[in-house]
Amino acid sequence: MPEGRLQDLIDIQNEVRLAFGWEYADDFESANQMSLAFDHDVPFGNVDWNFQGRNETLQEICKVLMSSKKVVIIGAAAEKEMLEEINQEDVSIIAADGSVGALKGFQNLVCIVSDLDGGEHIDLAAINSQRFIIHAHGDNHKRWKNILTRWSKFPNPPRLVLSHQTNEQLIGMENFGGFTDGDRALCFAIWAGVKPQNIELIGFSTDKVGEWSGTTNQERKLKKLSWMKKIVSMLNLDPQID
């Protein structure tokens, strides 16, 4: 994937902020606070969450994705029946936030991309030590602090990678591009080196709010999904959107 295309997936975040009237400063504050919170040898009392541990987790995820014949990304409109039809051989799955609830067990799940509004579904995945790419933005500052504090006390906490949506270089965090959890998961796969032709999208829709979406304003969510489609279209995968 050309570097310019990857940058386009990041630059569109400025357009989204403008469209919704969101402040860049709020996104930066949340991301910067997350960076500082994890800039310790044992963040949240968990050594696996330090810089080295998170980097190892990121490399593990990328290695699995690059060795897979197909990468399936599950969106909020996914139905369990859709996933039962997946040929599991040489397939890796990335779940967008609460859509992990559509999976039977966590078979072939490589990671969950989440801004942490997926409720009980992501809690169950965290209890079962799944890998997460945790995203900081201006509207989830308190949420990520509260949830990660709780998760850190699990017997076997999940492994983490941290992401943000600012133009800054933040220690121990990456901006993979994208906006919603679903298209951010796609952008991450592209960032990791997966070719678009090896990606299958399941449960991506622009005309309905999926059952795995977090608590949200439906009208605003549908507006967000229109931006999701625009981002997916930049990678020529929009024919896979319902």
C-alpha cells in the first residue's frame, strides 16, 4: 500500500472532526493522557502493558495477519449465521468492538479494535485474555481509564496495543487511520501489510445500526457510517458493504 494512501486514511480524520464539530484538542488530550498513563514499567500494575509488552503484542498480531490467506473483519451489523459460513482454514479475524459478541468462542480471532463502548461483549473477551487495539478519542477519556483499571485486575488481563487519532507522535501509540471501529480495523490491517484483495468485510452496513453497536444516538451513528463507507471506498472495498 503506497505511503500516500496510508496518509490519506489519517488525514480524513480532520474532515470527520470538522463535519461533527469535534475539537482536535479533545482528541489530543485523551490520547496524551493515555500515552502518559502507560509510560511506566508496570502500567496499571501490569508488566505486559508496558512499551515492550505492547510492542511484542503488535508484532504478534502483524505476524499472524501477514501469514493468513484471508483476513476477515467483522462489523457491528454481523450476524452469527454469517460467521458460521466462514471457511476457518488459514483465516484470521479482526473484530470491531462489540461485534466480537457475534463470534462463537474466539476461534481465529487475532484482535479486537475498540474504543471501549462494546459493553459485556468486550468484557468477556478481556476476561479471556484476547488481544485489543484500544483507541483514545475525545469522547472516551473517562471510559478508557475506568475500563482499563478494571481489566488490569483480571487474573489474566488482555494484551494491548494503543491507538489515537491525532497528528502528533505519541510515545507507545499509533495512528492507523480511519474513524469508526470498523473502518479503523480495516485501516489497521492495511497498515500491518495485508493486501486489500485478501480482506473480507462481514457486517458492514450504512443503512442500519448493527446489533453489536455500543449505546449510541441512531441518527448520529448513521452519519458516522456514511464516513465509514467513504473510508472503505478509499480502499476500493465498498462493494462489500451491505
